[in-house]
Amino acid sequence: MIRIQTLAICITSILGSFIQNQQAINNIECTLVEYRRPDVFYSVGTGSLSVEPTIATVNFAIEILNELAEVALNTANQIQSKAFKSLQKVDTTNAGVKISTTQFQMFPHTEYDYTYLNPQIKFKGYKVIISQKLETPNLKIIGQLIDAAINAGVTTIENVSFDIKQEQKSELKDQILQLAIQDATNKAEIALKGLDMKIHSIKSITVDQPQYKPVYEYANTTMIESAAAPTEIYAQEQNLSHTVTIGFIIVPIDQ
């Protein structure tokens, strides 16, 4: 009985010693793995370009109110037809003026009547609203187009925006991305030089969505009468930017 207990104690001691040695070996291996892991330096780069806009968009609306639905609709349609012809005549360069309807609404219009102590809702007629969008690459005639629309009976100029054609955006996007990558690389090289390190290779790269918004120059104005003086609209340069984050694997400069 004593021999069996002694043997069990010996086996337990040997097994415990083996486990401790194995854990020590594993710790050494983990330490070596961590030591061998490459150092990664993350750098953020930005590329941007300022370019002249190549297309202008004018959003306008025709709003008519009449007691008779038929009269309101016919009046709005007549103004729309007159405005279309007037706008097409403004462009004499054959650059093109594209006009499209973005929304059509027709509904009974009511207002509160405050004549009495208790305000009452009164029917005022039928309202017709036709919203349209005008696009042209001829930026020099935007003011003339607005004046022509107002003179034809258009009641509201909602906004004017300047943008870049889609095919140009695709070309510029590639250029800006290259600038952003170069910027990130330059920043990393400058920072690492002072630490006696250098770039070995690239571990990862993250490309953010390009930052770009059309510039709005003219907004939310209701026109009742013809403009007394010609309208002048000036386009501004568009700024496009791209940001990238690059993870560089770095090594000592003497390697």
C-alpha cells in the first residue's frame, strides 16, 4: 500500500514538472512570436484638388391658386410651356439646356380665417405646383435663364447649384487618391526618419469616401414680378478631397 502511494506521488511530481516545463516553453514561444511580429506605423494622407465647375442646375417651381381646378391647371401648363420656349431661346451656343419635371402636385388649398373669435378653416381654391429642374454646361447664361423663367411666369427659384460632370469626377477621383497616398507616405517617411526607422512594406490601406458637395449659390426666393435688373450668378471653384489611412510595416533603418 505504501509503495503504491509513493509511486502515485512520483508520477504526480513528474507530471507537474512536465506541465510547468511545457508552460515555460509555450511562454518562450509566445515571446518569440511577439518579438517577431512586424511593427506597424499608421499614417493618414489627404489629397485635394480645386477645379472649375462644368455644369449648373437651377431648380424652380410654378405655383398657381384658383377657385377652379381646371383654371389652375391650365394656367400652370401655359406658364410651363412659355417658360420652356423662353429658356431654350436663351442658349445660342448650342451647349444645350435640359429641362425636366421633378414633381407635380394638385390639391385643395385651405387657410385659417381669423375674422371671427374662433378661427375657421376656409377653402381657398385648388393649388397646382409644378417643380422643374434645368441643367446646362453654359455657366455664363445662368442669370439670363433665371430672368427668362421669371418673365415667363415662374413664381419660385428654389436654388442654383454648380457641379462637375460625372465622367470628370471619375477621372479626378483617381488623381486625388494618388495624391492622398503620396501624402501619407511622405508623412510616414518624415516621422520615421527621426526614429531611425524606415518603411519596409504595406500591411493595410483604408480609403475613405471622397468629400465633395455641390456649391449652392442662390436659394429659396419667390419671384412675383419681373426682375428690374439682370440677375448675376457667379460660379465658384469646386473642392474635391480624398483621405486614406495606410498601415506601413517598418524596420530599423540599417536593415
